[in-house]
Amino acid sequence: MSQDRILQAESSVTSTGQISIKGKNVPYRVTAGTQPVWDKDGKVIASLFYTYYERTDMADKSKRPLVMSFNGGPGSASVWMHIAYTGPKILNIDSEGYPVQPYGVKDNPNSILDVADIVYIDPVNTGYSRILDAKAERSVFFGVNADIAYLSEWLNTFVSRNNRWLSPKYLIGESYGTTRVSGLAKALQNSHWMYLNGVILVSPTELGIKRDGTVGDALALPYYTAAAWYHKKLPADLQGKDLPDALAESEKFTIELFLPALAKGGFITDAERKRIAEQVARYSGLSSAVVLQNNLAITPSFFWKELLRDNGKTIGRLDSRYLGIDKKDSGTDPDYNAELTSWLHSFTPAINYYLREVLKYKTDIKYNMFGPVHPWDNTGDQTGEDLRLAMAENPYMHVLIQSGYYDGATTYFDAKYTLWQIDPSGKMKDRLHFEGYRSGHMMYLRSEDLVSSNDHLREFIRKTTPGSQPAKYDMK
């Protein structure tokens, strides 16, 4: 039957299911639907598609955590974490994350649905979400602060409609979604008086924390070490160490010697330049000659092209375990992102099948894995500071960062730097947590990390729902 290609402002389809998580049966209800976005005059201007999972054998919603989940881009749908990480269904892939046929979904025995209800939200022009008012200004939706403003209003309505005001609440975002949820943490508290227990940053962006020039150049090196270690391109003594030990050595060199050397620019002595180049070569898997040719600072795109150049391969940007082949071995950057093409290969058929045939949400609207959201206004990004202030205002709030060591787009060491810089006072560092994984941007695609990363979320949620403990600071 032909379907309307104009999104309904309000719609829903509800079904039930059950899943075995950690050996225990978890029954649930899932609602796939749309909820409007209104302008300041109460006129519907857009509608967002969402998928909401509720455990049905829990009588008291006031004690049941709610996790509000966003992916990134900007312009990316919620598909990635929805059917590969935290939800009760995951797509068919192999143990390292590569596509396999037949496409589709299977049970996720590691889902966090045992400890929290989850809503996955698609911002405007992602997934099935669309602008409905042709006269609506795109600037209302497509920018750092615009995105935060309309999504916080939408979440306020969602929480009210679903009677979740008493529930402990969490935001989780991946990639640009970390910018989004960091800003939302403050907006929800300061504009909607909705206080959170935690914010989870999966493969975080810079969050408006500046690291231009030498700092950014230096922070990339430990990631290079991780990728080179994986592809066995490090010197024998370093290659023989376990990954965390090799990374610790690279991190120490980066902070104590590499960063100060880069700060000297062209006035570094020839002898020191040579010594530093040899060490950068050691920790990157590249030759010292190449390092010198690049004035000690290797750009990520060049690294993806150079590391396996002699093998006729490139490595992935978001996950450097993935290999690509270029038209020519020469050049300074790969022809394409090997990992992203692989992911789109497996995710796209799975989400289209799951929403239509399993959840029975029928529409002829295209599901936008990546939607048209540009130009995106990046001015005024102070989301890192927003997150710090939200934490300071709310003694309950904790932050967890999760990063894959082989992610070359939002590197794990850059994420550590973000962790260090969110709270310069150091007064809240006991509420800031970091976990690293032997995979890439979407660490959960590797089966071993799917288990551990969900366990870390489960532990984080349990530890940050304090029950009757009051939210206050003590004199210590």
C-alpha cells in the first residue's frame, strides 16, 4: 500500500518483546513514533522520530532510570547506538564489526535495558525526522546552540508526556552527539529545571575546548601509536609490549617532550629536531625522514595514507583497523573512509528492516543515515564549559567518557585532554571517569568491547543513582 511521504507530526506504533540480559529475562514495550517541534507561538514546525524502550515488569518509574540517546554528525541518525550498542536488538555483523549476510538484527544480551529505559532521538532531517513548515528558518535547527535549544524543549515535552519527571535521568551522546548532550545538560537544568544524574560521552568531540596549533598536533601521537601497534609497524621492543603499556610510554613522551619541542617551532635546534623526529617515528610507525619532511607534526589524513603505503593499503579514519585501497599509492590522504563505507553497508539494511518489519512503523519517507543539515553554525560552542557548570550546579551529576584507541577522528588521548580540561579546578575530578577500548569510534562493534562497554554503562548508572542520599557539597 502506498504511504504518505510527508511525516505525520504525531504518530506511534507500540509493540512488546522480551530479551535475556545477563541471563535474566527482561520484558519490554517499544514505541516508535513522532513528536512535534513547536515554535515560540505554539505552531508545529517540525517533528522528530524516536524509539522508546520501557521495561514492563518495573512497577515504580520513579526509581527507574531513563537514558536519552543521541548520535552525532551533525546530521547523523540515532541508528548507530540504537541497533549496535545499548538497545535490545543489534545488527548482524562479525565479531570485529564487519558486514555479514543475511542482513538483519538479533538479540543483544548486553543491552542496558535491564537497568534503564532508553529513548533514541533523531534530530531534524536525520532518520525519519523532518521540517514540516516550509517557512521555518533552517537556523532554528542547524547550529550548535540552535540544536540544543529546540532539543531541550522536545525532551521536556517527552518527559512530561511519558511521566518521567521523577526518574533518574541520563544523556548519552556519540561523536557530535557529545557536543549536543554537553550543551543539553546545562540547557535542561537552567531552562527546564530538569536535573540529570549523568552524562555519557562516547568518542567525544572538542566541546569548544581550544587545542589549536601545537597542542592539537601533539595530542594525535598516542593514537598513531595505537594504530601502528595494531598493524605491527612499531619497533620490536615497543611492539612487544601490551597496548596499554605502549600507549603509556607514548603519552609520557607526548606530554613531557613532544609538546614542548613543537612549541619551539622553527627555532628548535637541529640536534633536538633530529632526536624528536626519531622518537616520533618510534611512536608512529613512520620513518624519521617522513617526520622531518612534515616538520615533526604529522596530520591524521597523511598518517592514514602513509602508515601502510608500502603495503598498498590505507587505514580507516574512525576506526584504523579497517583497510582501504586507493587508485594510487601516492598522495597525502585516502580516497575514501574504509570504515564508514563498511558500516553503512551493514547498518542501512538493518535499520530499514527493523523499523518497518519488526516495529511495524510503515512510511515511504527515506531513513536518513546522514541528513542535509548544512550549513551548520558552529559559532559560540562552549559546550565543555556548559557541562562543567551543569556539574557544579548539580552534585549528583557524573560524567563518563568512552573512547576507542583506534579512533583517528576523535582520538582517545584528545578525549583524555577534554577530561582534564573540563574542570580546571580539579574539584570535580572524582565525578569524571574514562574508559578506553581496543577498537575505534564505535567501540561496541567489536564483540568483546560490546560486553565491556555496556558493563561500564551499567556500573555507571548503578553508582550514580544515589537513592536517599541528598544532593549537596560537604565541608571537607
